[in-house]
Amino acid sequence: MRKSTQQIRNDIAKMQEQLKAAETRDAERIGRIALKAGLAEIEIDDADLQAAFEDVAKRFRGGKAGSHGKERGGANGGQTSANPAGEAASSAGEA
């Protein structure tokens, strides 16, 4: 059975609400991590912070599918001097 255009519009509206709620949850989670990492006390330009977040995102996307920083290990426990936990907070302000 085909859906009417109104049913499709209603479905889209529901999905947009779900997306907004998911983005809010993600932003809050990342923000909490950034606060714990002390990022709120660092004075840094938003553009520089976003660039650092993008570098961190590339780093973690380049790893094994489904891996987390903890699992990647290494001499520094999967951390770089770029402070991945704090840098993730940039998307919190953008969501």
C-alpha cells in the first residue's frame, strides 16, 4: 500500500524530531567529557578548536570499524597530545 504525501510528511517530521533529540544527547555527552578534560578553562578560538576536533575525528575514523580509543592502545593509551576527549566538545556547541 502506498503512503499518502501527508503520511510521508508526518514520518519526516517524526524523524527530524528523533534526529534533533539524538544530536542533543550526543552534544551533552561530548560536552560532559570536554568539561571533565578541562577544556572549558582553555582559551582557544572556535575555528582552531573545530579544526582540532576534525583531526581527532579523522584519527578515530581511520581505525578499525567499531573501535574505541581505549582499544587502540599504544604507548600513550590511545591518546595524542591533541586531547581527543576535550576536542570532541566542539560538536556539542554546533549541534
